[in-house]
Amino acid sequence: MDNILFLPFFDILILCVHHRYSCLLTFVLLVYLSVSYILLSLAGFITSVLLFRCRFRLCGDASLLNCPFLDSDKPPHHLLDPLACLFVVYRK
């Protein structure tokens, strides 16, 4: 029982059948954390793709090197924030 977090998913399910209430909370927590991790990973991936496409559309390449919008060492806000960048691109 000490190594319950290191057990595979279905082994935890089998343990929950035998020890109903003591393990059910651990199982629900494991499912919640797994789903949260997947959703956060997906959100991060979508954000990075949107920011890449937006920078490419504004600057001509995805890097911030040689971007005509850069006047100094600090890039404008709309090149760093995906939602602001999308607003600038699609407002035109």
C-alpha cells in the first residue's frame, strides 16, 4: 500500500475494488491529475502553434530575428502574447 502511486493504472483499479473507500479517492485523484495534465499539455501545444503562426505572419519568419517590428532589444507585446498577436493579425 505504500507504493500505490507507482502502480500501473489498472492495478490501482483492482485495489480499489478490494479496498473500496480507502483507495477510491486515490483512483479519482489519479484520473483527475491525468486528465488535467493532458488538457494543460494540449493547451500549451495549441498556444505555441498559434504564436508560431502569428509570428510567421507578422515577421516573415518564426524567429524574432530580423523582424521589422522590432526597434529595440525588448519585443512588442503582441509578438509575445498569442491572443494579442492574433488580435493584431486578424484586425488588419
